[in-house]
Amino acid sequence: MMTVMLVMPATAAIKWNNPTSKNAQSEEPKIKFEPGPLEKLTVPGDWPFTQKSNFLGRHKSFSIDNNGISRRTMTDCVYWLTNWEKNSDQHRQKRRGDGCIQQLGWWYYNSGETSPIRDVLLSWATKQKPTFDIYQNDFNPDHYDAIALLSVFSSFYAVKYDEFSFTQDERLAVDKFIQDEMLNIPIDVVGEPKNQFFCDPRKHKIIGKKQSPRPDINTCGSNRWKVTIAQLLVSLRFGNQELFSKGVYNTRFKLALFDDEGIYVTWATRGALAWDYSHDVTTMLSLLTEIYNSVGYDFLNHKNDNGLLVHQLFAKQFEIVDNVAILEKYAKRQYAVKGTDYNAWRKLSNAQKVQDWPKSSLAYSALTYINEYDKDLIELVDCNVSVFSPSVSAITTFNIVDIWVLHHRRQNKGLCENHAMTTDDQLIISWFIEMRSDNYKRVLEARDIMPIRNGAIVKSGVVFENFSSDSQNHGREKLNIILTDTTISISGEIQVFESEYITLNVKANLSEGETKIDFGHRGQDRFVISWK
């Protein structure tokens, strides 16, 4: 008797082209859950997000032409995504990893055009889609990128379906492709299997731990969120119960990753990046909330397996943003910290830790929770904000579906539908400096959006937007701004250049206006402030 043993080199690759046959992912789920109320839900016959909204048209207009993405960036993304090369560092750099998700999302909200994403999806459906190999002893970024691209664009397609222009044959091809991909997407496939194993969402004690072998966090992390949302939205678009059931399974999987305090463990393990990741928990929970509420299920009152209700998970996120140190029990594991310094991060103030993702960004993505459970947070919601505003930064590589569309299309009592502010309910102050010695070049360009309640500025809701790379607040937050029924007064000191300040003492009509202050040597520079 002769035994033949095949030895695969550590660097060998297993090809994964994500076959779309019905048996491609037919094996039993990796994790077993006791059936609950989510498993009893059925897909409605029609797309449920159809409520007319007087608000959404105005909301969309705030983002048009509000982002500086170039046409060249857009066309480059379309080219590289429709000419996929796996295992190519050069190609990966050209397409910015999965960065084109955000770039093409920005293009849509800045221009209103779906054609770039349409071209990508049509090419994937009829020619070549993103594929990847599994390396036995190394991480392959293509594995992560391919799943992210397929799932996030599928979610967007489901929501913006009627805005895509296809021939009948093209539409059939793309519809079939999207459904097949979401049914068979290989989210359970372990990368680097010599060193990793499938991540059990209930074993919080070992997630993100530096051990060998270790759980593959990509089987329980960001990509599973994206896949979950995509499976549910695509299933609702096409009335696909089989796909909806997969989305329900993955919903249960994701909810199992919250600990008994309501912390989402996977992202909390990211060391100095713990909040940079964890801020997106509210977005993912809100997407699930709008989806399940659209089929008649009160998701905010859904009980997790650990006994917590979903609205309590939301409450925990708003507690964390006020004290990010809460995450340190997991952040100290320092999983995949991308060169950041955890010890230096711990020494930062809470305001410094959350400056890129402030409390207002959580509020933007939690309208239903705020409306039903914490109305004290309403003052953080600016109904006249762009998705690109630094206060919300709503379009990311994790999600390019504007949560406000689902919120206001699901019901006739959306938060901003009923509480929509007119331009009289906020004051917008714009600032910049004209360098008259340099052909009136603008520098230090910024804008502040100030909500008004009962004739006074709500200071806790002020959003400081710095448009140019050299711009900072420069004391704007310390200015004394007083409003009457007809006038505006602005006084105080503001920094214009390094070690150079000017004193403001402006009193003018509250209606739209502008003031210019010359300063510098012989008044060669000019500080311009306008309001409306």
C-alpha cells in the first residue's frame, strides 16, 4: 500500500472566484442560533421604502457640489474596478484598496450621477468581477477588498435601483448578478488559514488577542456588517426570502459580538483606532433598524441573546463618545493598529480622541433612536447638513447609503420631515482671508453652522467646518455672537495668521450681509466675514 502525501507550500494560494451556483455556500451555518422573532419575518412583495418626502429633495441639494472630488478620480476608480487584477500590488495601489467605494459614493452625492457605479456593476455582471486568492500563511488584501466592494455597491444598488439606467438585458444581468453574489458571498472563508481560524462571535475573550492561531477577525468584523446590510436590502428589493434569511442569520451573528455592557467587541480591540472604527456602530445598527422596521418589526426593542435591547446598544454608543476610555478594556489588545501609538492615544483628551468622529456624527446616523428614545439629542441633529460635513462624514468605505433616505422613505413622520428647520432656524457664518498681494488668493477658508432656538444660538450644536487645509478654528468658537430680531453682533479676537490677531466688533442687519476688515502691512490682506 502506498500513501501519497501532498504538501502545499506555506505561500501557496487557494483560488476563490466566488462561484454562484446554488450549492456554492450550501453548507450549514458556522454558528447555531436558537430561532427567534427575526427568523419569523417574511419579505414583503414590494420595496418598502416608498413614502413621499418633502424633505429629502432639499436634503439632497445640500450635498450637490459640496465635495471637491475630481472627475479624474472618478474615472480612474471606474477603470481600475472594471479591469480587476488580483495579487497585484500595483493594481491595489491604483484602486486605493477599497477606497474607490468612498470615492464613487462621494461622486454620487456630489453630482447625483449613478453612471460610474452603473458601469462598474455592469462590467462585473457581464465580464470580470473582483476575485481573490487565499494565501495559506499571509493576509491577502484582495480578499477583504473584493467582499467590501461587492457588498457595499450591492446595498447602494438596492436603495438607488430606480436611478440606474440600463437596457432590459443589462438590468436582468445586473439583478441576477447582485442576488447571486449576495447569496454566495464567501464571508465565512478564513484568510491565512495556517495561522487563523473562524471567528466565533460569542467568544469575546479571544477576539483580537495576539495568539497563534488566532480568530480571523475579517470573518466577524467590518465586512460581515457590510454583507449583512447588503443581503437584507437586496432581499427587500427583489422579494428574495432565501437571501433575507441569510441576512437575518448575519444580523444574529453581528449582535452576538456585543458584550454584556453593549460594547461591540471586534472594533473595540483596535487600539488607538478603537473609536475610529467603533463610531460606525450607530450607522450599522441604524441601517438594521430602518430595514427591520420597514417590514413591521420594532428592531429597537429586539432583545439580544445577552438580554440587552437594541436601543440600549445605541445608548451605550452615546455613552462611549463622551468617554472613549470605556473601550480600553478591549483596545489594549491592540489588534491591527496600522502603526498607531496606543499609549500616546490613551493620553489624549476625550475631545481629541473623537475630533474626527464627534457626537454629531453619531446623531446623524441614529435618527429613529433619537426620535423614539432620547429626544435630548435632537439638538445635535442639523436638518440642513451635507453628507460631506465634517460634523457627520456620512459616506465612508463602510457604507454609501445615506441613512436619512431610508429613515424618511420608511415613514411619514421622519425626524427632519416633522422638525425640518428653515434657513431662519440657523445662522451660517463664512470666513476667509483674501491675499490681495497674491491675486486675491483665498486662505483660511471656513464656515460655521449655528442652530438657533428661541432667538439664541445653541452653542452645543454649532458645527465648525474648515474647508482649506490651513484652516483651524482660530478662536472662532470663543467669539461673542448676539442676535436680536433684526441685528447680529460679533465681537472678540480672532487669529488670522501665526502670532497675528484682529479684533472684531461687527454690528449689522441680521439679514444676509458681509463685512471686510483690512489688516497687515498697509492693509494688504483682508479678512472677510459673511452671514445668512
